[in-house]
Amino acid sequence: MNVVMISLDQALVNGSGEGDTLERFKRYAQACTSFSVIIPVTHPIKPCLQGKITIYPAYGHSVLTAYTAIYYTLKRVCEETAVDLVVTNDAVLGAIALPLRDRFRYKVQINVFGLEIINRQWLIERPQNIILKRIQEWALVRTDGIRTDNTRGKVELEKRYHINPNRIVVIPVTVSKQNYEAFYKTKCNKSLKKKLIGEKTKLVLSVGRLVKAKDFPLLITVARTIVSKQPQTIFVIAGDGPERLKLESLIVDAHLQSNVQLIGSVKHDELPALYGCSDLFVLSSAYEGLPRVLMYAALAGLAIVTTNIDGAQDIVRHGQTGYIVPIKGRTQLEDCVLELLTDHEKTRKFGRAGKEYAKATLDFENTAVQLIDSWKKLVYGK
């Protein structure tokens, strides 16, 4: 089976990022005759080999021209190799792969990680999102197969776009074996915790890019209420992004400088220790797919409070390992965080149960086999 993956993960070409992607691709490549990866880039890079994986950078001066280069790079790869399957990181990339399908007789599987096209907030964030929505919808109804990372995504695709459920598989993107071990075995580093919280006693952690989708302003509003009742609590937000200045201003306006910390990006190998120092994990996102940060929190044995985004119910058992509250549900978020900060036994109970549930469901090898089987079914019909 000759497979081409169209990915957006720049870590494969510039050496940054957490490395999970390369480890997964190496596992997939073991089941393939050839495994190629096309990645759009805006600076010239030569094709390279990573074991059995051939990486083809699709170069363009801008994002738009780089995406155009994907089409021509895929065409060239197909002319050189009898490609059986093209797997795309999202439906926009799927729309690039579909026009060449009939000519080169390959199948297309589109990954759908978070069904943003049905999320109103995503639609109104940028005018071009309306166009992107149409492109993705065009691709989703025409592709041979869809892989989503959460059960709600499958239900929505069936209901809204009348896609045959047999064309959709639910397979989460689980953490690598190395990361699984690192987060599962993490312990509280007392000196690190002391450095983070000083004389405070409770650490509430949130991790993510500082972008609108994560809705960190909601978390800061919640923090103001929590701190008024539990002043020994500190909220630590790890990550960076374009919303940082806005969030810093909100923190100052709410007089929360001593209770809310924006610590910036954290190296991936330092994240397990950060989770290990925390008492509770909170996710306030307005939309996203199955968040990796929830997997990490569960593996680290943290009780979780999260908004009801796609994928939340696949990681968190409401009332057993944490709480799932409505998106934008400020009052519910406040109540659940406050409850877990004051009921220490319940917090520990939730954390232990979440850790066991994650251990049972987040198996790297199992999900890799499921995905490879879905490819074989598409290509060979069995």
C-alpha cells in the first residue's frame, strides 16, 4: 500500500514541536510499501528521508501559493509512484487532493479534528471562514472516507451532511508511547510548584495557544470569582499567541496579577512536570477537536473541568473524572472549579478515576492499528 499524507505539521521540516507526529508516521510507515508526506512551507526546503518516510516540502512564497504547490507536488509524487491512498490533515487539504483522484485512481481519507465549520464563533472570526466552510463542505461530501477523533463529530457529519456512517471512522489521535509514559508517571516537583505559586496553596492549570478559540477571557473572568472566595488559588496559563496582550490587559483590569500567570510556551519535555504540580485542570475553549491537553491531564491524574467541546465526552466522564459544562457557561464553570478546589477528596477521586480511564483508552498501538485497518478497507475494500 502506497500512502501519501498531506500534513500541516511544521515540526516535520523544522525540528520544532513535540515529535508525536513523526513517531506516529513511523508506525504507519511500517504497514506501507511507501509512505510520503507533503507539507506546505513558505521557505525553500529540500525533500528529505526519515527512515521509510519521504518528506516533500511544497514551497510557496505565501500560504496561498504553498497550498497551490501541494497540488503540483502531489501530482509529481503520483506520476512517480502508484499511490493507493491520500490522507489529508483537514478538509481544505482534502479539496486539493480530490481533483487528482480519478486521474491517478487513489482513494482519499480526510481527517476531521474538530468540526469548526458548524461553529458560529469560528464562522464570524474572519470573513474568509465562510469560503473555507464551503470548500470543506464540498470535500467532505465527495471524499471516500473520513476519520474524526470524537464521537460527536461523527454524529454531526451524518446528521448535517447526510454522509453514510460506514464512510466515517472514529479514531482519536492518541499521545505517543513516550509521552504516555511521561505524563502517566509524572509526580509533583515541590520546588517547581513553590516557584509557580509562592505562598499560594492551590494551582489551577490551563494549557493552550493564546487564540480566540481557547476563550481564555472566560477563564480570567472565572478566576476573578474564584479568587474572591479562594484567595490562595493561582491560575497558571501555559502557552503563547496573538491574544497575549489582550489577556494581560484583562488580568490587570481585574487586579489578578498575583493570582493569574501567563507563563508563555513551555517546552514539551517540561510539560509533564507542570501537570504534576497542578491540583486541577481547566479548559475554557469555545471550539476545537479532541484536545491533547485533556489527554495529558487525565494521564497525569488531574481532575478536569472543561467546556462541552467536541471530544470532551471522549476523555472526561462527567461526574466521575471531572465536569463538562456548557460552552460560555461562566456560572457552571465557576461552580465546578470552586467545588473541586474545596472538596479535596472528590478531586483526588476524580483524578484517580480519570487516570485509569485514560490508561484503558489512550493506547497508541491500538489506535495506530485501527487507522491502518481503515486505510486497508478503503484501498482494498476489506
